[in-house]
Amino acid sequence: MADISVTASAVVASVTALVEHGGKAGATITAGQVLYKDSSDGKLKLADNDSGTAAVRTVYGIALHASLDGQPLSVIKRGPLTLNAVLTAGTTYVLSSTPGGIAPQADAASGDEVVILGVALSTTSLDVNIKNTGVTL
């Protein structure tokens, strides 16, 4: 998969977005990375669509800022998100096989679980609407 290149300093949730505060990072996280919630420790870690562990393929949200292991972390769950990336308006974006990555749905490959992250509203904005489909290509 060809992941989009997110400019971490430009990641901003819209004022209308559903944002969750108070999570804890379970690794070094960068703004714009896709996360899952580890049930063993409750920490947010990098999601991956071809992991052998189902929980790692289940997206919880997208990081809104950088954080270190054990530090607070806010995530967007739904709504417009500026990534300042090269998106294509109308294109559906999914969880990548690169931990924490975002890729166009057309780049999904055999063995990848399809986890829809949202549809691009413009070249810089993703309408986040996470759908963990459970479907593997």
C-alpha cells in the first residue's frame, strides 16, 4: 500500500468533530496515526490491517497530537480532520498494512482487512467515519 504522507504539525480536528480526550499512549505516537485500544492495558497503540491479532486491526481513532508511552492522548473518532496531505476528494481511505498508516482503498491488497477510515472532502480534509468491516481481501 502507498500510504499518504501526513504532516503531523498540520493535523487538526474540526470543531464539529467527535474527539475523545484522556486516552493513554502505549507507544510513541505521531499526530495523524491510526490507533487501536489494547484490551490488556487500555493503552492506544498503532493499528495494522494485516496483523495476526484481531484487536490490532480494530481501529479506535486517529491521533490528534504526538505522545509517548503512558502519556495522555486525544483522538478523533468521527468528523472532518485536516491532514494537510495529498488526498483525492471523493476517495475512500483505509487503514494501511504499515502500522498507524492511512492509504487509499484502491491500494488494499490480498490478506488486508478492510477498515474504512473515511472519505476525502478535499485534498487536505478527511471526513473520518470509521468502519471496522471485518472483511479480509
